[in-house]
Amino acid sequence: APLSQLLEEDDRMVHEIRSLDADMQLLVYDNYSKFIGATDTIRKMKHSVEQIEGEIDRLVSKIDSISTHAHQVNQVLEPKRT
């Protein structure tokens, strides 16, 4: 192959390598952005779940208290029902 063809092929390959490198950098940046977004979402979900768990604990405590009071009321009213 003549030298001019080799130089043209070299130029073409250099251009293709640069293009592929730019594509790869874009993919890395895009995936990194998605990863950061997912990490933020997971952090927010964890915080929300922790809040919900606290609310559930308070709800269970209140339900236990209501159950205890209902049982006491039933005991007081039981003699009057017969």
C-alpha cells in the first residue's frame, strides 16, 4: 500500500478512536449521573421508611392502649350486662 493510503488510514483510525473515546466518556458520565440519582433516591427512601417505622411504632402503642382500655371497660360493664 502506498504511503498516502497508510497515512489516510492512520487519520481515519485516529478520528475513529477519538470518536469512540468521546462516546465512552459520554456513557460513563451518563451512567455516573444515573448512579448518583439512584443513590439520592435510595437515601430519601430510607429516610421515609424510618419515619414510617416510627409512626407504626406509635400507632401500635396507641392500639395497645386502646385495647387495654377497652378490656377494662368490658370488665366494668360485664356485671351490668347480666
